[in-house]
Amino acid sequence: MAECEHFAVDCPSRLLFDQIADKWSMMVLTVLDNGPMRFNAIKRHLEGVTQKALTQCLRRLERNGLVSRRVIPLSPVAVEYAITPLGRSLQTPFKALYAWTLAHFDEVEDARRRFDRRIMD
């Protein structure tokens, strides 16, 4: 794949970036880092996610090879999701991003307050 410049709308990396960097995808991959989980267990870990949003997210992650889906033949049938080796390769950059948010949270909050004061004045 040729390198895309300026985040061109037709650049395949832009679509992939959009699909792995959204908040639910990052959180799902982080939750699954501890091991395989069923849908409802994942949902319990992600306060505020709707069933529809989580279903769509898991399908995107599975399609991109970041998550695997295994049907468990129980009554009723259960489904378990697990992070794949490719998905696990995102853990280092995700953890670095999370560490950055913790390290710079106060600075960001200060910037927000300054911005909000400027807007209110």
C-alpha cells in the first residue's frame, strides 16, 4: 500500500484508523486483554455502551482480524470473544495512549478551563 498523505478520503489507512481508534474499540480490546469474554461480560465492563453499539464494534473488530468469535454449543447458545494476536499488537500503543492521558490530564483540564473562560467572556 502506498503511503497516503493528508489523510485523503480514499486512503485505506484512514478507514482502518477510524475503526480501531474509536472509543468502544479501544475499550473492548483493553477489556479482552485479560482473556476471552462473553458479550454480556464485555458489556458490563463498558458503562454506557448500548447493545447495538457493542455488537457493531465487535463485528468491526472481528472483520479486521483483531477479535475472534467462538460459538459455545450450550443451551442457549453462547458466544465468546477473544483478542487475536493482531489485536494484542495494539495493546502497547493503547497503553501508551492511556498513560499519556493520565500523565497529562491536569494540563488538559487547565487548558479546557482557560478556553471555557475565554468563550464565556
